[in-house]
Amino acid sequence: MPDKYHTGTKDEHFDLVSVPYHALQSAACCETYLNDAEQAGDSDLTQFFQEVKSQNQNLAERAKQLLAQRTEQLVAH
């Protein structure tokens, strides 16, 4: 079955490349949300958006590590 985006790349590879992009994009958005919460003096929201940002950064790192491992495996074959 052809991949969903007709990129010539397997779906699982495309997906793995997409995760860091979207996770880091979300982390960048959270910076704005953090600033808004801080300006409003809302410590609960500030903490929440910091957690979301951190989780997205961690997900991006995990995806980059998996991508590096998979790249090494592809090159080795």
C-alpha cells in the first residue's frame, strides 16, 4: 500500500521525522503561553505550560535519538 503522503518515504520514517518538528513547534508555542500566564500572575498555568514545554522537548529528544539509531541501522545495511 502506498504511503499516505506519497513522499517515497515509509510512513514510520516520515512519522519519526515529524515528531521532533511538531514537538519543538509546540514547545515554542508554550513559551508564548508561559509569558501570558506569567503576565497574568497565574502560577498554576505558568507551571502547567512549563511542564508541557518540557515534555515536548523531551519527546523531541527521544525522537532524535531514535532517528539517529535508525539512520545508523539503515546505513549499516
